[in-house]
Amino acid sequence: MRRVLGPITAVVLLVAPLAGGVQDAHADLNDVAKALGASTVKSIQYTGTGGVNAAGQSVVPGLPWPEYNVKSHTRSVNYETASLRDEQVRTQALDPARSGGLQPIRGEQRLNLLVSGDVAWNIVGDQSASAPIALADRQFQLWATPQGVVKAAMARNATMQGRTIAFAVPGRFNLKATVSDDNLIARVEGLVPNPVVGDMPVVIDYWDYRDFGGVKFPTRIRETTGGYPTLDLLVTDVRPNAPVDIQVPDAVRQDPNPYARVTTQKAADGVWYLTGGTHHSVAIEMKDHVIVVEAPLNDERSAAIIAETRKLVPSKPIRYVINSHHHFDHAGGLRAFVAEGVTVITQDVNRAYLAQVLGAPATVRPDVQARSGRQPVVEGVAERRTLTDGTRVVEIYRIQGIMHHDGMLMVYLPKEKLLSQADAYTPVPPNTAPPMPPSPFNFALADNIARLKLDVGDLLPLHGRLVPVAELYRAIGKTP
Ligand SMILES: [Zn+2]
């Protein structure tokens, strides 16, 4: 008996401590799932306060994104339906309101940002609007929540290597998570496709985990996008398995590709106002080429603008695209123009930045520019530049003294008395009272029109609608 038992005991003694050691040194995804309580979580809702920043809306390239106070931020996630809703109540943080992102906020601004499956949309007031440009980032946000990381990794059969979990959702995002010693998600690093910069790095840090009914969740969340802060949240309430029912509204489902739609309005002979849901462009026919003012949003929008321009002027190439300023919603279509060999004209403060990012790789979701391999040609304008073919004159001016952005260009056609600008003045819908008090940016535009002695008939705003310049003066309660 002894002879038989002896070796068995020895084997058990030999194996037991080793097995324990192996487990500690090589915790796997299941250990992380267990520590987070991930398998019991089908949905989660958390609320916090702090600060949020509008990525892509800095006053010049290379400065931090503008900050807002977040009175409340409630994120609701349903992992089973791949849905997320962020409800934010924001107030103005910067004084004065310098830079972009719907500033200045008066009182409280309520935002609802949603994604479900492959549909992203926003709700402002009671209006739902498709937001395809936000899709990749919102899907990343959904799966970058601590429990989301584990669920997405398991669904993709990803494994933990050391303290790292890494996986990719092709065409959507790449994600790398760092696991702490107590098997919680400490940091998530993502690479998300961005229409302006190609690949956008997003880093989220989670700490001060607490237990909420058997589920561990961080009470501190900090995020950077492109190296600058975008979120700093103190989480005050977490509700695992809260009911989260997010349905794509009919209005959004019926309009999945709003950027592909272009409505053309002739503003003068050879000048067309090319409008879409939110962001517009202008096409100007010259003797042997075409100038486009503004390439907003993304590749899809630019493909539609380029196609429409070619339909209007089939025999002439687009030579220039004039960029009003570098804000991401206004510059997101530039890469597609660069891919076509079109020269970008921007204000000097944006020149080096655009020259760099418009040539940057887009590895997560290769766009037309990444596939073209073209070197961007970006020309800067200091205060003014005139483009002429001897017949038509196109004058480009910097808008001075506007707090929205330090390097904004507007485009003036003296013969046609047309002026196009972005974000300095956006007309309200017809039969609507302009906001009171008016935006300080409206006054800056009126001051620049006066300074340059421009004789303006109609405005071709890059948001809003074509209006006589009198609408601007009505908005600010002034006569020219
Ligand atoms: Zn802007």
C-alpha cells in the first residue's frame, strides 16, 4: 500500500503548488470576467458628473479640445442588442466661449447620442437625425466599457497575453485593454477611424472600482482622444441590468445615408449651392476648372459633392477645394478631394496640420486617400487671396477677430455679390425668430464685411440656407 500511495501523494504535492502558481501568473479572460461580474451583466447604466470636451473643435490645430461642464452624463448600454445611449446635460465652461462645438451654451444644453447595431443617431429636442459619422466611435465606446471589453473579446475568441487583451473589429476599431493585478480593466487603448486624421487614438483609464450588486465598476473614468482630454467623469451611480431599450427611430431608419444626398440650388451663372442635411458646399465654375468651397463630414459626402460637381460641369476638373477651418465636421471630406489630386486652400494656421493629417495612414478602415497614396498639396492664406481666370473673381478672406477659430476663411464673389462662410452665421429656419441674444460670432462676421467693404447680396452659409444678407443684420439687430 505504501509503495502505491507514496508516489501518488508526491505527484499531488508536486502538482498542486504549481497549478496555483500558473493560475496567478496567467490569469485568463475568465478570471477578468469573474472579477467584473461580466457574465451576469446584460445591460448597464451609469451616471456621473465632470467635464467633457468636443474633439476636433479646438480654436487652432494643436490646442486642447474645448471643455464643457457635465452636469450629468448617463450612459446606458445594452450588450445583447449592441446599443448605447449617452444623455448629457452640459453647461458652458470656457469664458469667453473660444472655439467650436455649439458654443456659447446658454443655460443647459441637452444631448442624446445613440448607436444601435450599425446605426448611429442624435436626438436634439424631439428631432432624431442620422449621425453616420459617429458610428465607429460609438461602437468603440460601447465595447470599451469594462464589461464590454470582456464580452467582445470572448465573442472574438481573443485571449489574454500577460496583462493584455487585444482584438480588432475589422473596419470599425482596434482595441487593447490592460488588466490590473486584481483582474479589472485598468486602461483601454483604441484606434478608431476618423475622416480627418485617418486613425484616431482613444485612451480610456478606469480606476476606483467599487462593487454594485456583485458587479465591479469604476467610479473614475478619464479619456483622451488624439492625445487631448475628452472626458473626466466621477461616477455616482451604477445600475447593472437596468432596463435599456434603445430602438432606431423610423425617421433615422428611413434615411440611413443622409450624406449621399445633395440638393443643388443655382446661386448665379456657374455658381451652385450644394446642400445636404447639415453641411453644405459651393461649386464655382472657372474658365478651365472648378473651385469647390468646403469638403465637410467624410468620404461619402465628398463622393456625392464630387459627383454632383462633375454632373454640373462635366468638362472641367476640380482644381481647388477651399477649407473654411480645420474643425473636423468641416474638414472630414478633404481626404477624398486630396485622393482626386485637388489642391487644398486653408488659412495659414491650419496649413501644416492639414498637410500632415491628410497624408496620414488610415489602417483601421482604409479610405480613398489611404488607397490613393497621394501626397496632399495644401496652400495657406494669411489674410487674403484672389483666384481669377480673367473673367470670374473669387476672393478669399480671413475672418478676423472671431472667437470660433483663429484661422477661418470666407469666400466672396464680388461680381455675383455672394459670400460663403461657416459657423460665423447660420440662418435659422424660415419663420423662426433668431436666437436672443445673438451669437458673438454673428457680430464678428458683420464687422469683417464692414472692414473689407464687401458688397454682399446673398449669403451661402455652409450650415443653414441661402438668405439675403439682411437676415444677418436682422439677427444682430443692426443695419449695415
Ligand atoms: Zn467650426
